[in-house]
Amino acid sequence: MQIGVKVAKVIARRRVFVVDDNEAFRAAIEFMLHDEYEAHELTSATEALAKAEQMRPDLLVLAEGVIRVNGLDLIQEFLARVPETKIIVIVDQISSGFGQECVAAGAHGFLAKPLRSELLRDEVDALLSARKKAVAIPRAVLNMR
């Protein structure tokens, strides 16, 4: 376990799919997340879609190249099949504007290369913690003795 990883996160491991045809990129992302998340490396959108329906990922990390090959509709296809899944796109250059296009198509965020581990983890943590629902306890129950 890496220093600074909270035990509660390790116990309640969330599932993340990392999708790219570049093996080195997939391995780097998986390495950045593996201590806190159950990370799976997938080589194509087709493979990711098939596994997503079976394994229900909490987060999908899509490389720009995967979206460019399959089209922006890929984001909506993932959301239609597994609507509870959050999507982060990793773009090659922030100046290209492709990240904003992906968000407009339904992605929940984007990051630009080169990636910093802390930035990726912060973004993943923010997206996945936003999924947790708060439990409402009626005031009458709290005031009981």
C-alpha cells in the first residue's frame, strides 16, 4: 500500500477501466490507481463495452485515441449501457479543445498529458466520491433519548 492511501478507500475498492490501445499508457494509469482502486486495462472500446455490462465499472478512463477511432458517440453509448459510470477522457493536448468536446458529449471530465499521479488521483477521487449518496436522518430521530 502506498503512503497516504486511506484504508477506507482500499476496503471499498471502486472499479476503474482504463481503455487505450497503448500498453504503456494503460499500465501507467493502472499503476497510478491500483492501490486505491480495482483497475482493469482494456485495449479497445469493444472490449470495454462488453466488460462494462458484466462488471459495472465506477469509472472509465478513455484515451483520446479510442474516442477518435470510435467517434464521440462512444461516450453516449457507454452512458446508455452503464449510466452510473463516470467518464474521464485523457487528451493529448489541452489546447486542442477535444476535452471540452468530450464533456459536451457527456464525459464527466478530462485531463491532458503529461499526467501527474496526484492530479489523476484527485480527479478520480472527486468524481467517485460525488457518487456516494448521503444518508438523511430525520431530526426527530436525532433528538430521541
